[in-house]
Amino acid sequence: MIDNPRSPRVRAAAKLAKKNQRAETGLFLLEGPQAVAEALQYRPELIVEIFATQAALDRYVGIGRAAADAGCRVEQVTDAVLETIADTVTPQGVVAVCRQFPLSLDELLSRRPRLVAVLEEVRDPGNAGTIIRVADAAGADAVILSGTSVDVFNPKVVRATTGSLFHVPVVVGVALEPTLQKLREAGSRILAADISGDDLLAVRSDGHLDGPTAWLFGNEARGLTREQLDLADRAVIVPIYGKAESLNLATAAAVCLYESAFAQRA
């Protein structure tokens, strides 16, 4: 058992909450029993080590068994050590250190994606993580985050995905204009979610959701600039029929991605 919160391994893991440490090491923190269970099931080769309290191992017995089956190391730690490593205020007793695993844009395009979410300047970790979760649920082929968007391996983003990070490929650190151009050349229609756009129902009626599609979502506060909108084939607005002032980004993205998923499957 590790019982010293100042031990080198504990301090090294705790430092992964910082972006520069994640960039330097190529590692990231995965927190919570659900997320760790998803990693063990779908991408166990990415797990470097797992830290868990005895209480957590007793409560989530499946994690210990899955880790043993996958050959992953589980280090028992005290509550104080777990709290030092974890990013949350009230951790659930299980944290893993994992290798980062972004997909390259070229590799994604070689898979001929039919539905992709592109995030440009999306800064809120909760929004980014939720969109990854929604993209996974809608059967999207990938989520692309531009170089100015939040780090996908930020602990808050990882938690918000609730394990979907291990299901749907992510592409990071790319520039928007050449990325959209490559997607278009690969056969995708570029649709930008924006309040200046055409009604989503009209776009669906026109048959513009049936084929391969890349949805472009912009910054939470500013949306997309005129220059960014000009990179798309069409701008689309999610209509509001009630009195709500607006939809938040993740909710609007969920509507757009599911509309495409419905159309493509119809």
C-alpha cells in the first residue's frame, strides 16, 4: 500500500492535472469507477497503472477482476493519497493514469467517416466532454478539436465524457480551414451550427443530412465568426419553439448530431 501523499509516484500522477505535464509525459488522469471500467473493457492497453482505496476495491469488485484479466497494475492507496491524486473534491476511490491516444486526421479520413463533430474554440470542459459523449451515443465516427479548443485530456473533459472517450476517436491540435477542406474532399458536407443559419427542419427536408456530414460548432460565448462560417457549405439553426432564450452548446450539438444520425439511418 502507498500511504505517503508525497511519494514520487503520487506526486507525478497528481501533476497530470496540469496541461504542461500532460503534454510533456503523454499521459492523463482517468477518474472514477465508471470511466476506469470503460477503459479496462475497451482500451486496457492504454492504462499505465490504477490507484484505488480498499473501500473502492470492495465496492467495485469488477474493476479488480477486469484489471487482473487485462494485466493492469492496481496499487492500493490510502484515502489521503487518493485525494492527492484525484482532481475532484469528493473522489470515488479509483484513479488511473493512462496514455493519450489521439487519432491523426489522415487516419480518420482513411476510414471514410460519415458523421463527425468539429469543435472550434470550444473552451468549456463540460461542453467538450458532453459533445464527445453525445457523438458516441449518436454513432458518430469522430470528434475533432481545433488547436484552440480545450485539451481533450483535461480531467474535467475526461469526466464529462463518462467513458465515451474510449469509444469514439478524437483528433486534436488541427487548424480549422485545412481540416474542413480535407473533410470536404473526402465527401463530407460541412454544416455550421449558427443562429444566422437556415432552419434545421428545412435542411432536413432538402436532404442535406442524409450523406456524410461534418458538423461545425463554435465558441460558447461568441459562436462562429463570419470567416469560419464561410468555410461551411451551409449554416443551420436549431429552432426554438418555446420561450427559452437559447440552447447551450452541448444541447444544440446533441440535436444536430442526432438529426444527422436519424437521416443517415432512414
